[in-house]
Amino acid sequence: MSSTAADNSANEKHQQKALLASRDWEILVTDRSALRREHTALSKSGASDRRNNSRLGHHTDRSRRTGHTNYELELSSEEDDEEDDEVLERARPDQADLPPEYWQIQRLVKYLKGGNPTATVIALSSIRDFNLSVETCQIAIRDVGGLEVLVNLLETDDLECKIGSLHILKEISNNKHIRRSIADLGGLQTMVKLLDEPEKDVKCLAAETIAHVAKFKRARRVVRQNDGIRRLVGLLESATVPVHGSSNYMTSTENAKNIEIARAGALALWSLSRSNRNKHAMEQAGVIPLLAKLLKSSNDNMLIPVAGIIEECATDQTYRTAVRGMIPDLVKNLLSANDDLKKHCASAIFKCAEDKEIRNLVRRYMGLRPLHDLLQKTDNKPLLAAATGAIWKCAISPENIIQFQEFRTLDALVQLLTNQPEEVLVNVVGALAECAKESENRITIRKAGGIPSLINLLTTTNPDLLVNTCTALRQCAEDLDSIQ
């Protein structure tokens, strides 16, 4: 009897196991939140042990840095290029779906915690061999607590460990979740201090990593409050910039390294310049004359972040005034073979050309023709938007309109009234509205078929586009044939 009961009990247990095994794994997802909370609690309880086991000198406890309290409010017109300044926790992927690289990286990260300097350097080098631009590799480092170890390694006295850690942090900080975690761990404060290091590779890598991390408001504020802007502006001073046609371009390894450091500093300042307070801090640190000097470089990799800073800062009156002296170089770079460089230069002119003197300087330095030629770049919408914006603002001056008539710019603009994104259409219609103040141009717009296209735009919902369209139609209505 008892034997039969035991058999029945065993059969029931077997059936329950079979039932559980046959369930679809997705049904069990609801249990993961509890497991994740348990895992988080265990991770926190072991955090102090991990810090005590960290090696190569003193490693600062990061838990005291995560608050970032008592920061002043950021009064800025910037728009965060990510979500609101909140940590958006990403769900961990299903372990069954993880590739072998995930587990390999996690094993290597554990060697970083071992305390042996040689093993640490080898582990850092091995991690760098993986494609760290892949998200799976990035979250593998994060999930096993590698970010804290990497940030701690920045404070060691071992140069190879610092450089290896910075190489990895630079690559994985392209992930928005990881860059926020780096900021929470106090990594930005440490990297700002590294900008004072005598070793050029350390300064260069620290600046590039700051450029990646400082893409959200709180990070930009932390860099400013830790005197990072002054240090980054100081990196720009190290470059002896070779100009176009220079015969001694890149003849010295030392000079090449200085240029690379200046470029890294410019990349970081480009990210930081999205904040109005940072723009003012950069101006006070003396960035404007350095930008003017670096804009004469013949190195596109240097020119792109420099032009990007000028584009961002052109919303500030102090910078717009300074741009007057940079117009010759901005116009020259409109002829570059690099579309990104042309886009930033055209956009800087767009933002500054409300100033009459700047409009006149663009014409004087033969910048209107390159802007017209950029209208052919219909496959590059950001560049097209920048070029049409610059044409719009330059067309405020009647003297510039005369040249646009010679280039047949109005015909090209009318052709852009269809099948374009709104950011392009707003600028195109704005330029037509300015040009339509002249009777001859109203006839040109009508003969090119612009009236029906403008009327079709009245069905859009973009306020800026509607305002410019109504203004253009009002100007065209001065022509009797256009009224018909």
C-alpha cells in the first residue's frame, strides 16, 4: 500500500516536471523581474568585496559618487539627443540567445579583478580584440560588473592599465546606457583629471571618451563643474596647425600627436557645446581664437569637430560676432570633398547670416556659388538642409539675390519643392519668399512651375513651413499672372 502511494507521488512529481519543461519559455518572463531584483541585491552585497579585490593601487569607492546632488539647474536651449535625463534600464537578453563572445568577455573581465598586473594587462588587450561596437560585447562587460573595474583602473599608477581601460571605455561608451553608467560611477571626474597627465596617449583617449559620454545634459554639467572645459580648451593650444599647401605637413611625429590631441579636445568640446552655459565657459576659457586658428587646418579630421563647434555656438551672439573673421575659411571649406565638413560650414553660415555683415562677407569671399552648387546634393538631406538654409538667409540681401539670379538658383530651388523632408522645404520656401520680393524673380518662380507646388504645401501641418509658404505666395501674388 505504502509502495503504491510512493509510486503515485513519484509519478505526480514527474508529471509536474514534464509540464514545466514543456512550457514555452516566454511564459516564464514574468518571473524574471523577481530574479533580477534578487540578482541586483546579491550584486550590491558583493560590491565592496569586488572593490577590495581590485588591484594595482587604491581604487576609490564609486558608491559615494553616484548621487551627483546639488548641481545647479541647466538653463539651456539644448535639446537632449537622448531620452530625458533618466537611466533607462535595458532588459537583459535571454541567456539562450547569447553568442559565445558574451561569455568569453565575461571570463576575461573576471581576470581584471584578480589582482595580478600582468594578467590585467593581458585581459585588457584580449577584450580589445573583440568588436566592442557590437552591443552584445558592450553589455557583457556591463553585466559582469566590468564598468566599475574599468573606471577604477583609471586611478591606478600603471600606465598600460590606464591606456587599455580608456581604449575599451571609449569604444563601449557609444552605447547610451553604458555612458550613463560610466557617469554614475564617477568616471567623468576621473577622466577630466587625466587631461592633466603628461602622457599624450592618456590625454587623447580621455578626451575622446569624454566626447562620447558627454552626450546627455547631466554629463555635460559634470564636466563643466569639474573644470573640464578649461582643460579641454588647453588641449587645443598644443596643436601647430599646418595650413593648406604647407610643405612641412605631418613631417614630425610629435606634431602629428599634438594635432591628434587637439582633435580629441575639439571632439569633447563639440559634445559639450550643446549647453549654453558650456558655450559661455568655453568662450571665457579662450576657445574662439583657437577655433579660428584650427579652422585653417588642412586635416579634415580636425576640421569637422572644429566646424561642428562653430555650428553649435553660432546661436550665441558673441560667437556670431567672432565668426565674421572666420568666413573666408568657412567658405573655403564649402569646396571640400568631405560632405560632413561642408554640411557643418554651411550650417554655421545659416545660423550666422542673419547678420548683414556676414551676408556681405559670404558674397565678398565668393561663397554664394558653392552654396548654389550644393543644391545638387539631393541624396544628402542634412547637407541639403544646411545649404538651403544658408541660401535663405543670404538672400535677405538684395546684392546676393542678384548673384543667385545669375546662377539660376531659383530654378533649382523650385525643383526642390517636392519629395523633400520638411527641414529642407522650410528653407527652400523661405529662400523663394526672399527672392520673390523682386518682380523678375516672381516671374521666374511662376514660369518654373513653382506656384502649384507652393499651393500644395498649404496642406502641411508644420507651422514654420506654413508661415514661409504663405509669405512666398503673398510675394508671388504681386504678379498678376501668378494670381491667375
